[in-house]
Amino acid sequence: MTLFEHRSRQELSSRAPLAARMRPRTFDEYVGQEHIIGRGTALRNSIQADTLPSIILWGPPGTGKTTLANLIANVTGSHFEQVSGVASGVADLRRIAGEARERLGMSGLSTILFVDEIHRFNKAQQDVILPYVEDGTLTLIGATTENPSFEVGAPQLYRARVFSLESRSDSHVCRIVQSAASDCERGLANMQPHIPDTAIDALVNLANGDARTALNALELAVSATKPDEDGTRHITVEIVEDAMQRRSLRHDKAGDLHYDTISAFIKSVRASDPDAAIYWLARMLEAGEDPLFIARRLVILAAEDIGMAAPQALTVAVAAQQAVHFIGLPEGRIPLAEATVYLATAPKSNASYMALNEAMEDVQRTRNEPVPLHLRNAVTGLMRDMGYGDGYKYAHDYEGNFTPMQNLPDSLKDRRYYQPSTQGYERTVRERLERWWGDSRW
């Protein structure tokens, strides 16, 4: 490295955001994720022994994926190359791989290739680097916020171990913030910030486990605060809230958090817990989830999990979907809340849903017998001569508009699919069926 390059790198480092400047250089400086890099863990041992395999770091934003990749490079003394799964082209990857092979041959220095957003890698990008990963020229470290099982290409997933990073606890974020505020070399101590515990607590709370968000807000709060006569910058809760603007919310519209949150919402409604259901609804709406997606899931739940126990539930859910479509947000959240509470507090039955599933299994595994003759429609003389409609009993000709009649094929005539529960209105349905069909069927 030339003197000019060294000075240039120092200048860029000093101008880097606080979150980048405060990246830990040793394991002792790294906060959190003890389950994967704590003392005695397989990953930490392999890093310290410089026998690291290719790995994929999976976790929410701000959990330290890039930081850990840089730390690994520092500890192992490897050359570090960082690329983006979105922006880096095939030519860039070929150049990096070629330089890595030359570096390894001339000086024995290994190269770590860190791919941010590795789930965005396409097949052409994979094909370039995989041979170099397989022969040891490159050690691949991928970072992703998406579930690797679904979003990372199979060739990459097959050749790498996946480590899951968790959101940092409030105590971890607090330690990171305090360290940045008191660090003279890389942090903000030279700006003389005075941050009371109440302001730190507010910052940590609003960061929601995202260390990068906390450090970015801290840097903005300190920089935007004018020093007093002694040069001290007094950081208040109000300044922190202004710098943060709003709580850092973890949600996306296509990834794991999207599906995890809607799952929690639906399962809370199914569990008849209106408080939990409303909470998860609020989480989704605040994070910008599509309200029509939520409404569609409520319509499905009304039919699947409530069914005949409260048939009106489906009407309420469809009405909520129509209302949201008609009026939009923000007012559309009100019919969504009403439908959520109605469905959560309604009696539950999946008898109709289970009946259909069992019938479909029989359709798939049994011979599809002809429709019984008495159920066929005799629209021509030939059909009548062939016996179409013979023996059919028109229900309205009988007392109570009902008379027993076989309506299933002979091989399934004793099959019973719909088994009504005793919940809500379905109890009435069950009693009616027992009265009509008697003990022979019920």
C-alpha cells in the first residue's frame, strides 16, 4: 500500500459513520451473539485456528453480520473483500477471484469474500465464485436477512454452514451505545456528550434491538446538539426521540418477518385471544403491511377455523375486506380491528374444512364411481328409458322438506365426512342432522 493510499484510507475511516467506526476489532469488543461466537463455540474455535469454512450469517438488520465478517478477517489476518449480491457483477467477481489466487500463490495470504445480501446472488454470480470456494482460494461469508432455506441458492447453501444471529438485547445495545459515547479514538467522547440514563434508555428502547440504528441516532443527536460554555453537549430524551423519529420496526413484506407476524396474528385469532390478535394487527399496520393481505387472511380464517360455529363470521370478514378496499388507510384499520375482535371472540369449528379434506382424500384414493342413476338428470326420453332419475325423492314433497335417501356412490354410502361440533350455531346443526338421519348415521 502506498503512502497516498494509506492516507486516503485513514481519511475515509475518520469520515465513516459511527456504526462503521465502532466495529469491534477483537472478540472482547464484540457484544452479543454469545451462542455462536462465545468462548468454546465451534465457530470461534475455527476462527482462532484459522480453519474457518464458508459460512452464511442469517439475522435481522443491525445484529452484527457485517461486523462479525470484518472481525473474522482481522482475527485470521486474511485479506477482506466485500461485495454486494445486488451491485457486484460477474466481472468484479472474476477479478476478485483471480487476485485471490495470485495472492495465495505469492504470499500465502488467504482471502475472505464477504457477500452482503447473498440471497440476491444469481446463477451467473454463483458459477463464477463456487470453483474458487471449493478449491480453497476463497472463503465465502454470506450475510442475509432472509431465510437461507428458501432464498439462498442450493449450491451456496450446500457448501456453507448457516449461523443464525439474534436481535441484540437491550443490555447489549446499551453497552454498545455507552462504549461509543465514551470512546475517544473512534467514538464521540471528544465531542463531550452528556447522556443521562433516561436518554440512553429511550434510545435503546426505540432502537428495538438494532445496534446500527441506535448508533446512527446517537451520532445525529450528539452532532445536532450545540455545546454549552464548557463544551458539553447535553443529550435529552426529547433530542433522542427527535433523532430517532420513530421506533425501529422489524418487518418486511416478503421475508420471514412478514410470514412470522401474520402467523402470530392468525394463531392468536384462532386461539380466541383478542388482545394478542389486536397487538399483532397493530404491529403489521404500523410496519406498513398491505391491509388487503390481512383482510384476505381473515376471510380464510373465518371459513376454516370458525365455519358453521358462527356462519356470520365469514360475512363480517368479507365486509371488512370490502370496507378496507373501499376506504383504504388509515381509516381502513378500524373495520380490520372490528373483524379481528369478532373472529377472535367467535366460537370455533373446523368441521367443514376437515370434511372437505377427507372427501378430497377419498376422491384421490378411490375409484371415481358413476353418479347413481337416481341422482342423474333425465333431460331426454332415452335417459328416462335408461333409468335416469328413477327413485329420486324430491325433498319438498315430504313432511319437513326432508326424506332419507342415498346420495353417495355405493362404495362410500356409509362414509361420514362432516362431523359437526357442539360449538355455537353448529350445535343446532348437529341436533337437526341427528333428528333427520337418526342414530344410523350420527
